[in-house]
Amino acid sequence: MSTQPALKDWPLWEVFVRSKQGLEHKHCGSLHASDSAHALQMARDVYTRRQEGVSIWVVPSHLIAASDPEDKELMFDPASDKIYRHPTFYDIPDEVGHM
């Protein structure tokens, strides 16, 4: 008999992976794990099987704060009248590279 808690009792972790071609981490899924080290190991095994990742982040799901979809207008519409915030008015020199 195992004394370990059942998988469903382990905390839920969100997994973010940075690919070899990418500059940012992207959310690729969720998994249950007993702690952060276990979550990293499982994330590596599940989400980078074909060696496409160079970095993994795992975050306990309960620590992620998200906006409410019902607050979309309140949160995002006011920014649409500030066109100067969008980089469409600027020429970026080729020397700058990837942005």
C-alpha cells in the first residue's frame, strides 16, 4: 500500500515552455504534481518529449490571478483610444533585430 496521496489530491500546476525558436514562455498545459520539483520533472516528460523546449516554468494554479471575461470592456476598451501606444507610427531600424 502506498502512503502517497492520490493524483487528484496533488496541487494543479500550470506549465509554460520556451521553445528553441521563441523568446517567450507559452502556456502549454496543466498537470498535477506533489511539489515544484516534481512538477518540473513531469512537465519536461510530458511537454518537451521531442526536445523542443529550452526552459520550463511551473506555477501553482491557485497563484494565478486572471481578469474576469465580464470585465472585458472595463479592462481593455479604454486603451483603444490611445493610438500612440501602438507601435504602428514608428520605423524600426533593421539593426534592432527581433522585437
